[in-house]
Amino acid sequence: MPSTDQPVPAPAAQAESPAPIQQSEASKLTGAELKKQKQAEKAARRAQAVQGKHIPTGPPPAIQKGEPKQQKRRGSTSGSRDLPIRQSESNAAPKPPPVEDKTVEFFRHLSKPHRKTIAGTPKDIHPAAQILGMQFSTYVICGSTARLLATLEVFKELVQSYVVPPRTTLKLHFTTHVLNPHIGYLISFRPLSISMGNAISWFKREISKVSIDLSDVEAKKRLCDAIDLYIRERVTFADHAIAKTTTEKVRDGDVILTYAKSSIVQRSLLQAHAGGKKFRVIAVDSRPLHEGKNLAETLANAGIEVKYCLINGLSHNIQDVTKVLLGAHAMMSNGRLLSRIGTALVAMEAKAAEKPVIVLCETVKFTERVALDSIVLNEIAPADELVIPGGALEGWRDVKKLQLCNPMYDVTPAEYIQMIVTESGCVPPTSVPVLHRLVNEPEIQ
Amino acid sequence: MPSQQAGFAPNLGFYLKSLKAQPVESSIENLISLLKRRQITNSRPCAVATAHLLLQVVAKFRWTNVDKLIERIQDVGRRLIEAQPREMVVGNIVRRVLGMVRDEAKEERNDDASDSASNSQMGSPRQDHSDQGASHLGGPPPSFSPLRFSTTEDSDSTEANGDDVFGGKHQAASRPPLITSHTSYAPAGGLPPQKSMFQLLSANPSPASTPSGAQSPHNTSSLNASSLAHRITTSSKDLKAEVIEGIEEIVDELDQADDRIAAQSLEYIHSNEVILTHSSSKSVQKFLLEAAKKRKFTVIIAESYPNDHEATHKSVTRSISTDAEGADELSTPKFSKSLSDAGITVILMTDATIFAIMSRVNKVILATHAVIANGGLIAAAGARIIAKAARVHRTPVIVVSGVYKLSPQYPFEFESLIEYGDPGNIVRYQDGALVENLEVDNPVYDYVPPDLVDLYITNMIVADHYKSEDINFDKPELQ
């Protein structure tokens, strides 16, 4: 923890506490919550001993920490805080039943609390990163490419606003003291996408390549230019090339099925329509994000004939389809596609109906990692996103042994995929590792 | 829309109460409109309503011979099916009743004829009919009902694959007589010699023999036809009383079907399994609850959005109150436990996650709306991708279904059996421009091909409940 952390602004702390307190007062205090309180108190005492301050740092899971904070304040006002409070807690502890873990067992390794507010943000986090974090968390910026672009733009702002401290250089200081905390902060809202991971390792390589002789201004300019170039080459131009190739693949009379929303699929279809191709689109969608509705709306407004259905209508529509176009979150090195949850079902039905499945994917989304199932590598979104306002699920946390699970991605087997359209051409799934080495790891050769 | 009608809307419970008071004709009209307006939906309520209505029809109909009764039941059945052709259980129940009437009539006949010398000839009436009918076989023109069901000859050829668990049996055995034998029963056709005698005996239904519900022994759980037949031969009750008793047994069977299926659950579920199921089926829930008495396991429930998710959510959070089935009257009141109460870990997931979690699932248990002649299912939309994903992962798929859901129908085009729901469930009317520009598709049912199903669990041994004469009773052009 950097020492700048110490004077946490009081308004922020206060802004954090009221709402959570209301919530935790409504729900009963249970054993594990008490345990957490105790742990938090312990941590606070330790922090006090070390730094002599009253409010703990770090990004705590906001909802459960609201209560402990209040207790701590009470404790610190009562002077001799340790023993009496601990006593009363240990008396109260056995009574309430142990709170159950609401995370699903086989996804537990992925279930991390997601930060929901910017309250409690460390002071040295750039405002642009705070905004981006909130946009991630509310799915305003959603989708692998959009998140990549937004992150790179924030990196650019970080570089521009960065002032090199005395007795050090940008090259030595920036990555560890500015970039990494910001990446960590963004991860606390949502895990990194594969494309973001690729871009970050590229950016760190770029920073390490900056010559130590360059002036700070020049070094910053060089980094910003590098980011611009990267965006242009790996995203803008790549999208352009992919859309062009895909447009050529669309024929008159085609019925194209797509799932959820992919920016590159949308762009390709719009471009094909503008090019005078006559085709129909079936947009399949699913809960809880309903991204496909956005796509369907955009396409329909452009004048394309669109049929919209949810995944329960998939089997009914697959027979009419001539091509399936899918977006990607990432392409794994074993040729499998990591994409929005439900994509594997679409590809499976397409395979069963013998329809070609074409994946549109920039090479920046390729990764050397492999995945055999959808459980090891995934992202679990907060389960409360599944609750329909006013529906029966609102009180699901009070129902014993009931768990909600909201994974974000699934892995589509390589045998369901006929072709991957990239900016470097159309390749089969087996060529993913080769292309990845060529494009994303040029230094290793 | 139907879900919005709360307590006061007419539902199954109300209908059954009204049955006793109203004249038969208005009861029939009432049920027809309830079916048309989808105020009685789903297999079991439809089956129960049909059985109760037929009970009234038989009880209040004054008939002089058994053909008249059969005609009357067929006529009522036709009207009900026309009202809602996709509720296949309605037709099934009518067929069951018709078959039962025919059985009773035959028994009666055999009793009477046992003295006469022509006994040996009576022993195989069906054989006679089919022989007689052979000359008629070329007759039926290939005409189709609005739903475009195939004629039976067509279906026999298209379902050559050996996977039909139920269909094969009664098709192979009884298809040939099915088209023709009815004509031999029809009043216009040549009457078999024994018919006149049997007319004489059943001609005068005594008023005393019109039993109320209380008269029938409710505790009789022996539902199979052979014991029924045995009882009939020993006692010589009036035919009408027998028929009414038979219908009451069907009603009892409908009541007990889920419990009888559930009783077998321990044979299929072992400890620490992960079981995937779909939407909110009472049969599946009872099945799992029964197993939960002895074993601990995990259940993953796919919520079946957008048509059944509310019921699913209610069933997992145990806020079951107003149920589409009219639970207050009919389903056993003691059943209010949810799975999570029974100590099972319940994981609710969206339909899209099925492929992702299928690698962790040990068994898939599905409920169904109907089972058609080739063993394929008409089940809640989404069932097909579940069954398919299970097949891809080599996970066994078990279907629990009462025998009353087995239908002898076999459509040309499965799409004809699929009902489409309210697109407003997917794109709300508030979405304005979207509603204008989009075509929205919301199927309620899926067709699941039989090769995706590993096992059917039913409430009793699948016997020939339907008489071949009645398979196409609702389509006179095929008879």
C-alpha cells in the first residue's frame, strides 16, 4: 500500500456506510457475518497499530463491511474496545445458524465479490478509471472489443496525466506504481477479458522498450502514439478487414442466425446490407443481459428483416438458417471458442442441423490458454442480476439451500466451428495457436 | 396473459365444482370455452377436466345401446379436441374412456354369449373385424385434418427407426384394423350377430344405477384392465355403472400418477448426483422429493424463460400460492414442500447455461407435455436443446410422464403440434419501435426426437389403453 493511501477522504467513507447499513439491518446478522466482522476488526486493529489510522483500506465487499465499520467506530469511541466487544460477540455467535455459502460449488473458484460502487476507491486512482469501472459493472461498456478500447483509452489518459516523480524514470516507475494498481482496480469491477490481457502485456512490453534516454514528454508521446497505432492496427483495421471478408461471404437470400450481440457481427451485417445484399437475420438472445435486443433493434432500424427470439426458440428457427455468425470473447489455443453463455448451444444446434458456423474474431482475442470445459475458465457475474424486479426470486437469499448462478461465458467445442474470420484471413479452429504466435507474441520467435 | 388471472378467474377447480350443478350441454360448452381461452392449460388439468366431464356425460346420457354411447362420447370428444387440438391429453382421455366402454361391452357380451354355442367365435372379435375390414383398406383417401396429422400408413413408414418405445407396440399390432373395424361397429354397417342380444341387455338403464361419485370405491387402486375384466365377469352389474366406475378409476389414476412415478425415484437417483431439470413440473418435483427422503443430491433447474420462469421461480422460492393447476382443489394439499426444504441443494440457472454446466450433470430429468406415437416428446420449449446437450455430453435423459400423456397421434410435421406463446413476454409493448419492426418468435413447446431420450418413467405398465377403433375418432375422414 502506498503511503498516499492514508488520509482517506471522510465523505467517501460516509457515502459508503449509510446504504449498506440499511441493508444489513434488514437482514439478520449471521455467524459468518460476525466472523467477518471480527476479522475486519482484527485487520483494523492491525492497521491502527501500524499506521495509526481508523479506517481500513483495500477494496472491501461493500455490503458486508458496512456493519463492521459502524461497530468499529463504536468500539473506538468506547476506549477499551477489545475485550468487551469480543465478549458480547462470542456470546451472540452461537445463536444464529451459520450463514450458507450462496456460491455454486463447482464455480466457487471463480466467485469473487464484484465491486459495485466507486466508494472506497484508493485516492491515486485516476477518475477515468473510476468511470470505466462503473461502466464495466453496469454493462454500459460490455463486450470484449469495447472493453479493450475503453481500457486502452484510459491507459492513454494515465500516461498523459502521469508526472514522473523525482529520482526515477517513467520506464521504471510507471508500470509498478501507476499501471498495475489501475489494472487491479479495474479487475475489482469485472475480471479482465482475454483481449485486455493481451493488450496489457503488449503495453507493458512497450513501456519496457522505452529508451531511458528519452525525455519524459517524449516518452509519454511515444507511448500514446503506440496505443493509437495498436488500436488502429489491431481493432479498427482488423474490424474493417473482417467485416469486408464477412460481407463477401453473405449471399442474396441468406438467412443468418446470430447470438447475443457482437459488434463485429453487427458491423458486418450492416455493411452487407448497405452493399445491397438481400438477407434475413434471426437474432437469438438470452437472459439476463438481453444484448441481442440491441442488435436486433439496430439491424431492424437499418431496414434488415429481423426475427428475434430467445434461446427457447432456437430449435424452431435453426432449420431455416443458411449461416450462423458468432462473435467471440476469445479463441482458445485448442480451437475452442469462449463466448457469451449460450453460444455453445447455438453452435451445437447448428452443427446438428448441418449449418455452417462462422466465428468473427480479431486476433487480439486469441490466447495461448486452452479450455476443455466452461467451468475452469469463466466469469461469474453477480447472481442478483438474475432477479427480476417484483418477481418471486427477490427473496432468494433467504431460501435455504437455494443458489443462483450466473456465468458469463461458455466454451464451444472446436468441431462445431467451420471457420474463423480474422483480419489475417479465414482459418480453421486448428490454426488458432499458429496465428496467435505469429501475431500476439512476435518477440518470442 | 393467463397467468394474470388470479383467484376469481375460472380455472379447473371452479369448473369441477360447476359440473354437478349444470346441465351437461352447458358443461361441455363451458369446458370448450375454457380450453379455447387457455384458462385450463397443461396436461393434467385438461385430463382431469375431460375425465370429469365424460363422467357427467355418461351419467346423464340416456342411451339405448352401447353404440349410441360411443357415438355420444366421440361427439363430445371431437368438440373438445377441436377447441384445443394441441392439448393432446384431451383426446387421450376420450380414447381411454371409449376403449373402456368397448371393453365393458365386450365383457358383457362374452358373459351372455358364454352359454351359446358360438362362444369360440366370440373369443377373437378383433380378428374377425380385421378380416372383414381388409376389403375396405384401400378406401380412406389421404385427407388431412387442420393439424396435418399423417394417416397411419404414412407414420408406419416414416418411423422405421427402432427407437419408439411406446408407439411400436400398439401400432404394429393394431394398425391394420384401426381404419376398418369402426365401420363394422357403426350402425350402418353389417351388425355382428351377437349385437342384437347385447342391445337387449343394455337397453334399459335403470335410474337406480346412475351412481353419484360416492358410490364408487375410491380405494380401488387396481387399475389394470385384466383385474377389471375379472371383476366384471364375476359380478353382473349394469353396464352403465361399470362405465362410470371405469371413468372414476381413470380419474383416480390421474390423481395418483405423480405419486406412482415418484415411488420409483430411488431406483434412478443415487447419492451426490447432480441432476438437471427444466421448468416447474409437479411430476419431476415429486419425483425428486421422494428421492430426497433417502438421499442427498444437487438439482440444477433451468428456469424456462420466458413462458414458465415465474412458476419456476415460485417453485424454488416456495412461494407457491395461485397455481395454474388450481392446486387448492386437486393436487394433494400436503405437497407444499420445496426441494430446498427437503435438504437438496437447488441451483437455479438460465436456459443459456445448459451447455456450460452439462459436463457436471449426471442425469437429466424432464417432464413432458405429451408423448407422441414415435416416443418423441412435446415438451416445454428449451427441452430439445437440453436433451441435445445431454446427448453431446453422453448424459442420460429420463422423462417422467403419466401414461395419460402417451398419445397415439403422429404428426406429419412436428411444427403443427407446437404452440406459440405471447411475444409480449419477450419484447414488451413499451419497447415501441421494436414492436413495430421485429418479428418475435415465442414457441411454448419443443419437439424432442425419441433418440434423445434414454428412459421413460410412467405410472404403470404401458398397456394398450386405446382401442384401435378410437385412434382417429376425432377425424371421421380417416375412419
